[in-house]
Amino acid sequence: MNKIIKIESYNIENKNDYKERLRTLKVPQEFYILDGQRFDHKNKNIYFMVIEIENKILWFNSTKTEFVGYCIVEDILDFDEEHRESYSAIYKIPFEVLQEHNVIISDCVISEKYRNMGYGRELMSHVLDLYKDNKISLYAENNSPSFWAKMGFIAVGKGSRIYVLNAMGESYA
């Protein structure tokens, strides 16, 4: 058995194309939130992670694709103050943080089946490499400080669920 990990970037612009992509990826029900994504700006990308499992039994080859998880990233650099304020409220990130950290990781989830196997770290490493020249912020719903700390993020305040990462992985001061 051979496993191949793939991470695919998808820019949310067309609702019908997006829905078709979710269907072809066979996204499990546990990721129902993906079905309700907004299509309000072009700087929103979703990174889908899948694994292809190749089985070879004698002369028969089969490949099964399984959906592992996703990460949603939104670049709000070009947003006016009013839009930044609305994103501040939506993502529970203080306006002052969004003034400086213009890329938001608005959601990042790995299937329960694939947690604690390194897939989340691999997906985030891929995303962080793509956005390495940006200052990034996020609000951690499940408040997993050890994961975000391992990825280079630090909490804004003691016990905070708001995490930031400066460009090129520099610590936040």
C-alpha cells in the first residue's frame, strides 16, 4: 500500500464550480461547514488535503482518494476599514491585530480519522510557506495552543484564542 498526499488550492469565485469540486472530492459530512462558504471576495483560498491510497494485489491496481482536511485563508490587505471591522467581528480578532496582520486563517480542520498523524502540521506548513511574506492572524475555536505554538504562532495575551505570526516566522512583539 502506497500513500500519496496532495494539497490543492482552490480560489472561491464561482459557487457552482466550488460545489462541484466538493462533490468530486467526496468531502465527508463532518466538513459540512465547507458547503456554506461565502463567495464575497476573490482573495479567499481553500487548501484541500487528500491522500491517494494505492493498493496492488497481484495484477490488480486500485486507487482510493480520501479527504483529510482543509484550511481557509483570506487576504484582507486591500479591504477598507469598514470591511476590516466586519472581519474583526466575524473572526473575533481585534481590529488592531487585523490592521497589522492582514492574512486570516479563518478555518483549518483535519478529519478526526487523520488527527495526530502529522497531516495538520503538513497542511499548515504548506499554507505558511505560501504566505511567508505576510503577517497572519487566526482565532482558534478549539484553543489548541500547543499546535499553534509548534507552527510558530503566539497568543496575543495570556489565555487568548487569538494567535499571530509575523512575516518570515518572526515572533510577535
